[in-house]
Amino acid sequence: MKDFLLKLFFPRFCLGCQKEGTYLCQDCLSLIDISNRFLKIDKNLSRLYFSTDYENFIVKKLIKNFKYKPFAKDLSKTLIFLIIIYFQNLEKKPQFLEKKEEFILIPLPLHKKRLRWRGFNQAELIAKGLSDFLKIPLFSDVLIKNKKTLPQAKLPKEKRQENIRGAFFCKKPKIIKDKRILLVDDVFTTGATMKEAARVLKKAGAKSVWGIVVAKE
């Protein structure tokens, strides 16, 4: 009933073509190139799984409408859908599709002031959907962001690593000890934020850290 009323009074429109009924229609989905590979990043962030390219105009619209006002929170389902299609599209299936007991999911955290402004952590919503799909446990209170930083998107690339350095700490190292971490976010640009978070998790005892994002810029 809730979904019916929401669709009745607040109908959804495709962000690609404005067709009513869904945020992403089948025609516009066909305009998104889904990746079939992953990248090796560095010694801390061993792998990056990304479903598509952020420069695609539809993908960019989906993510911006999700993260910024008026905050279409239920867009998380569409973004999760893109990641699931990507997993199915991979040439080499990742280990976490089979050896689930070795992995845990951790969303990139927001600073408490940023969380209050947005009202939700976009990475956590995506991670929750992936947890349900993958049947891998999610821990949202292990990695904490205790330093307020400037928005990375507003900084030049050379300033982003300095901006994020020292921003995270691991609150519950016992949970991640000798575990493989799937670190979740929405977009990977320079990777400064995810690489810093991976460094902190590795230092706290994680066996390895792999990133999962909707899109790579």
C-alpha cells in the first residue's frame, strides 16, 4: 500500500528520457555500458569493482539525484541493480560470490555533521542492498570518520589525499581481524578516500580490502 501511494502521488520518471514508471527504463539502461573487469589499485586497496563509467550522463544523473537535494533515497535500488548486473557480467567471478564466510561488507562512513545534513549515508544504503543480495554480513559501526573534511569533489586532485589523511579510525578491530573487507561507496574518482579507508582497515588487521562502487570516474 505504501509503495502504491508513493507511486500514485509521487510518480517516478526515468532520469534518462522522462518516461513515467521508473528511474531507469530499459531503453536508457541499454545506453549504460556495464563493465566486465576489475582493477588492481595498491597494496592497501587490492581490487576495485566498478559497474560502469561515471561520465555516462544517465549514471551521473542517477548518482547526483541520489546524493544531493531533494535526495531520492530509493534510487539506491537502481544503483544496486547496476552493481548486480555487473557482478553477473564479470568474466572472472569474484571469490565473494562463493566463499562468503571470508568476507564482510563495510560502507565508507560520513562525518556526523555530513550525515545530519543528508539524513542518510549513501554508501550504507548501497551496502545494505548488496548485503541482502550477496548474503554477506554488513557492519556499519566498524569504520568511523572522526575528522570533518572538505568535500573531495570540490578539491583539485593533488589536494584530495592531504584532505582525507587521518580522517578514519577502526572502532572494532576484532570484527575485521583476518577478514576480507568489501568496502562500499558510490563513486571512485581519484580514490583518495577509499585508499585511506583501506589503509586504516589493513593497519587494524584486515586480511585484504576490496572496493565496490557504482561508478568509476
